[in-house]
Amino acid sequence: METVVHLVSGDETEQKTALNIVRNLLDDETGSIDDVAVVAQAGGIESVTIDGDSEKQVQSLLDDGVSFKACSNTLDVMDLNESELIDGIETVPEGAVEITRLENEGYAYMRP
């Protein structure tokens, strides 16, 4: 099974919950989870920026094979540069389109 987690809220508690869910998916002992992706957009983009509150947790998840994708539209709106993202974060033109694409590929959608 594959799962995409949508990081869209600027609420720090919701962001931490989402990242904890990702960790739980990775730690699942049944072996049923094949891939986990995270798409960050809107206020959720803060969780994938350098020096953000979640930087260490995101880096750990990246090191464990989770793919993180940041919405380029959000970066533009929030006047952020790709260089402000944690190394290893991929940018996609539109977060909503990426979510839809992944769902069409069979990913289950989760948003805390």
C-alpha cells in the first residue's frame, strides 16, 4: 500500500501530528506499507523549511525514504525560495495536482 499525507495547515500541532503519522506508517510491522509521500502546501510549507520546528523530524523521514514534495505555487505566494527548503525536498508545480496524481496512482490520502 502507498499513502500520501497532505501537509496543508499552518497549525504546528497538526503538522507534528502529520509527521508522527508518517513515522507510524514507516514503523508498521505488518510490512503492508510500500511507500509514503508527503505533499506540503499553504501553511504546511513551514514544516519543510530550513530552521523550521520540524526540520530534524523531516530530515529523519527523508533519510528513511519518505518523499517530500513542496508546492511551487505556495513558495511563490509566500515569497520563499527553493533554497529555503530542507535538502531533499522536491518541488512540484501545484500541490493539489500532485495529490490528485498520487491518488490516481493508488495512494491512499491522509490529512490529520
